[in-house]
Amino acid sequence: MIESSPKNPLTIFKQAYNAFLALGQFNGNERNRGVIAIANAIKTGFDRILEANTLDLEVSREMAVSEQMIRWLRLTPERLETTVEVLQQLAEASDPLQQVINAAYQLNPSQTYCQRMPLGVIAFVYEGFPELAMVAAGFSLKSGNSLIIRGSNASSHSDGVITEIIQEALEDVGLPVDCVSGLPCDSSPSLEELLTQENYVNLIIPYGRPSLIGRVSQLATVPVLRAAMGNCYLYWSPSGDLELARQVIIDSHGSIPDPVNAIEKVLISPHHNSSTLSRLFKSLQEKGFKLRGDTRLAADFPEHLTIATDNDWQRPYLEKTVAFRLVDTLTDAIAWINNYSSGHADCIVTESYRESRQFAMESDSALVYINSSPRFDRNPKQGESVFLGISNQKGQRRGLINLETFTTLKQVVQG
């Protein structure tokens, strides 16, 4: 029977850590059964989750929460069904803990190799997108970790029901219930306590607006893996095809529910003629985009563009808004992108092989897309990989956040 009485934060941290240790006694097939059980429990619990989510939406409107946050918060049967599909795909993926990697060196006369191991206790700190807590739970369980979920006040009812459903599923299959737990968000000190629990928490993954990412990064003494969203750049070369550029921009905004790799800024050459630009602007507006531009472009195309502020170039819009800016050369475009983009996914549309190679080599982005849409898909149709998000920070965990991101390497020296 799962306890329903509130726990103090320290108890939650300790129980999560003990659950991680206990989870080490279960093999990959048993953990997969847990992931499948969570998927099935979510499917049968649609009504419970949606009722709690409706209550969150009502409270959020009374609190004058922004429309953007309400869109992020609003669950639908389709969004929940997608979550179930992601979890089912996770269960079918290869066990990351079965990976053995040759060491880069050998300690003679012994044999040295590396074994993937779970990190321990991971905290997922997020705002909006309640279904991502379920996805993060699947990632953690599959990789042998415990997860602590910490949402926002706006999603407190959804988070509570989601945690209950997950724990019920874990109990049904005999896995440690506390390997997924929720941290109440009714007081701000609980977040600060979480971010400084070096004895019990091994990694913090913040997911949301830059304000949340910045706050977590500033307060945490535990390692942080920042998940990036929005403010992706496209450089449209003079040789690049208009239709391809249009499709890439539109498609990048198609990811649901979160605009992870949405192209929000486009750098263009002065060599594009006015009629071509007008066709692109008109087409995007017909698709519901709001358009902005630098001073020169806004003056040349007042019927399409409003003036972008200086701050616009380095912050994500996180909605269907795109700003255009003139740059003289590809080198100038790369320099601008390296200074102002989020640094997790940037693109080029060009017919020049030389330009594509220069962009790939000189762009300081985690992912570079050449004549391809950067649209993010948590559950791609090809391959068995499933992704939680994308990180823009340097280091081994840069780029797509997958199952291996939730692991570390243990070096084994065998005599």
C-alpha cells in the first residue's frame, strides 16, 4: 500500500536513494516490465490525469498564468497517447546497462574495460508539459535510476496524480515504489533543498523557460544538465532554395508539445531579392506566424515585419514567431549564431558544399542541420532511440538526451 501522507523533503531524498540501491538488484527485463506497467497505467488512468489537469488549468486561469504556460500545461488524450507510445518504445530499446566499452588504455598486465552504470538519483525540475514527468520516469527506470519529480505550482494536481499512478504501477510489478517520487512545490525552500542534496541527488535536469534554467543552474550544487528549447537559428544562403527554407522553418515548429528545435531567427543575405523575401514572409504569415525583422528589413517590408528588439536575438520566443536579420557573409552569420543562439540546434539552407562544410565545422552548436528540418521528435519512427530533450552545454552529455545520458562509466580493471 502506498503512503498518502505528506513526507518531508529529506525523507523523500533518502527513500529515493535507497530505492536506487534496491533497483540494482533487478535485471533489464524486470525494469522493462516496470516501464510497460507505467505505460499501461497511464493509458487506463487517462480520466484521472485529465481531471487533475483540468483543475490545474482552472486554478492557473484564476492566477492569471500566461496563455503560453496554459498551452504547455493543457493535456489532451492525444498528448497522453503519444506519451504511452514513447514509453512502449523505451521498453523495447536496448538495455544501456549491458554496454561494455573498450577502455582507451590498458593497465598491464590487467585487462581494463568500461561498464555503463546508472547515475543514481536524478531530479527532473520542470514547468508545463506534465507528460514529460512520465517520460522522464521511463528513462530513469529503464536506466536503473531513481527519479524525483518537481513541477511547478501550476501543475501540482497533475503531478500528484501522475506520481500516484506511476507508483501504483511499480508496486504492481514488485519494483521499489520510491524509485519515482514527487517533491511538493508548495514552498520554494523545497526546490533549494533539492538542488543542494549532494549526498542523495546525482543529477538535476531542469526543463522550461530560460528563467527556470537559470535559477536552477545558479542555485544548484548538484551537477546540472540543462535542456534547451527554442531560439534556434537558420542561415539562408543566397544559393539556398526558397521552398526548402520555407518548409524547414514551418516544420521546425511542428513538434508537440514543446518547440524544442523551433527556428525562431533567420539570417539572410542582402543578395536575396525583394520579391523572394515577400513570398516567404507572406507564406509564413498565412501559416499563422508573427514576423519581426531588424531595422532595415522592417523598413523595407512594413506590411510583413515589425521591428525586433536587441534582446530578441538571444532569447527564445517559444511560440510561432520568427525574426529575420541581414548578414553580409556566411562567416558573419556563424559569428552571430555562436554569440546569440541557444547553441543546441542551428541550420543552414544552401546549395554550396563549401558553405555547408564551413557551417558544420565552425558553428558552435550541439546539433547542426544542413538542408534539413531540425524538428524534434521524442519518438522517431526510424531506429530504437527515444529522446527526452536536447542539451546545449559542453561535455559528454551534450546534444540529444537519451538513455545513455542517464548513465555513467565505471572502469573495471581485471587481473
